[in-house]
Amino acid sequence: MSWSEDTLSGPEGEDWRVPVSELEGRQANFAALLREAEIEAALIQNPVDLYYFGGGRQNASLLIPADEDKTPTQYVRRSLRRAKHEAGGDDAPHQVEAFPRMKEFSGAIGCTPALQLGSIPFTFADRFSSALGVGGDCTNLVHQQREVKSEWELEMMRCAAETQLEMFNALAEHGKEGMSELELVAVAETISREAGFGGNINLRRFPMQCDRGVIVSGRAGGIPSFFDAAVGGTGPYPGAGMGAGFNKIKADEPVLVDLLHSHRGYLVDMTRMFVAGSLSQQWEDRLSSMLAVKDTVVDVLSNGESCSEAWSQGHALAVELGHEEHLMGMKPDQSSFLGHSLGLELDESPVVAAGFDRPMEPGMTMAIEPKVVHPEGSIGSEDTWVMTEMGMEPLSADGAFPWLHQW
């Protein structure tokens, strides 16, 4: 018996495919970028970008021509039938065909396309460039287009934020002294999975891994990891050396909770502090400092100044408040940013860091996360924001959940 496309649905049979209008607009916008860059065509093969441009993550290559009169074509190895459905079925904005034999592929596409050389493995890229020739690298053009989110994408992130708030409310209800970090993160994971989290956090940078549930209690908050972030955590074992571990929550110690949630692929990032009992005045002061740095970064970006200027002013304030040696980690493991863009991937551009000498544009999204790290723990804040015509507005909880919750 054949399988049914009706099975491919969201909760209560809801259609969770990317709207055809979204795919059509993305393909048309990208074709315009290709024309501007004088690139004949691009072959989209990175799985995240296949979802963005083609509606699914099947084993495929999507050819987008610069010529607006030519129809994009997705060549699928597996699964062809599912790829057709995910592209919109009969309403799909591109053709969906079976992938031909490799020696026939060049003739099938009739051009020398640019490849995503910065987003696919070398051996994979070499195989296609040997068969098709080298038409350039379209990686930056893809990233450039994805920086500005559509209204539909922003709605996906708002939906993610609603579930994320439920996750934090559950932690507030169920957390307690003596509970391990892993036990606590499982509370949030249950809500996230039931809401449709797909299990993957997409990253651009190698090694393309992170734990989406970073809960660190007490001294675990001072442990660095492989990940370029302020807070690492122990993780459960060395091969997964990041995030929640077996450390137990102790009275009056800071518990930093940094949780991601993804709705239909779109991420939101949020950090709040918890404590079983109460924090010392010193920790309270550190949190107040980070909130002041956060406000500075938000104000600079809202005023239309560059991301590098937001880093400069935020960093200067942190130094003035006495946190230079502990901002975003401890030497030699400090990170040099105060915010990162996100969407389908956690580490998108631009970044609140030196060198990003351009402002946020309306539709760009940014997680702003000043934190300080000490041997005895870490503390800070984070919310996901969107740039609007009126300035930066929060997508995640902001004031709907306290910066510090006491169990």
C-alpha cells in the first residue's frame, strides 16, 4: 500500500508547510540578487536553505536561475513524492523532478551554477564542481537574503516565543533545591517537544552543534565549553560537553537558564535567572549591571546605529561597571559579542560585535545576551528582538517573565 500525504501535517491536521507565496517570493528575490551579482544561477544544497527556498529538507539540489523568466527546478534523490508535496503540490512555484545520473546533470541544468561553497562539505562541493564547473560561491547572497525576515517568519518566531514562555513558567513551577540540571531541563523539553520542536538546532559554523537547553547551577556556570558563548556548562559527558549536567541545585546559588525553542524551524533564544532561596547582593548587582548593558545595546540599535557601535557602547559600560574580566566569559575563554542574529539558524548575521559596521534593518532579528561569568557561577539576561520602523521590539518574553525567579 502507498503512503498518504495526509499524514504529513501539524497538530490536529493543520497544514504546516511553508506557504507557497513565501517560497515564490524568496525565489524571486534571490534571482534578483543573482542578477545584481552577475551570477547565472545558483544550486541550493544546504538542508536549511533547501527548506527556506524549497519547502523541505529532502535529499535534493534546487536550481534557481537569475533569469526571472526561467522556472527554478528541484532535482530530488529522495524522497521525490514528499518533496513535491512539501513544495506545495500542484501549486509549487518550482518544478520538482527526479535527480538524473550525475554525468547527465550538467546537460539537464544547462548552466554553470554558483554553489554554496561556505555551507556544504568540501568533498560534496568538489563532486558537483567537477561535474558542472565552478560558477562561483553564492553562500553570502543566501545569508544576505535571510537576514531580513518576512511577516510570516516573524509570526513563526512569535509562536515559538509563546511556547518558550510556557517552558520557563514550567521551570518556575517545578524547579527546586536538590534537583539536577538535567532533571530541570527535561521539564522544559517535554513542553517544547509536545509543541512540535523538531529536535535540531541549526548552526552555520563548524562543528554545527549546540545544546539548546543550557541550565547551569552554581559553579557549573563557570565552566567553559567548545561553544563560542559566554556560558558553557558541564554537559552530561565529555562528548556532549555543553549545557545541563548532573550538578544539583543548591540553596542561594545562581541558576542560569538559557533555553531555545523552535517553531517550524524558527528559533527564539531567552535567558533568565533562578535561585532556590535568595541571591547575595553581589549577584543582584551583577544582574543589574547586565540589564543596564542590555538596555544600552537595545537603545543603540533602536537609534539606527551600527552593531559594532552597540558592542562598543555595551562593552564600555560593562568595563565602567567593573566587569571587564568577566564579561561573556573569563579569560582565556571570553566571547567578543553581546548579541547574535537568529532565525532558521542560531548564528546568523549580523552580530553585536566589532567589525559589523552596519545597522539593523527592519525585519532583522537579534538575541541580545550580556552575561558575566565567575568561578562560582554566571548571571545575565537574554531576549530575542526584532528591528521595526519604530526601533527594537521584543519577540520573546521580555517583561512577561521576571529576570530572577525565586523557588
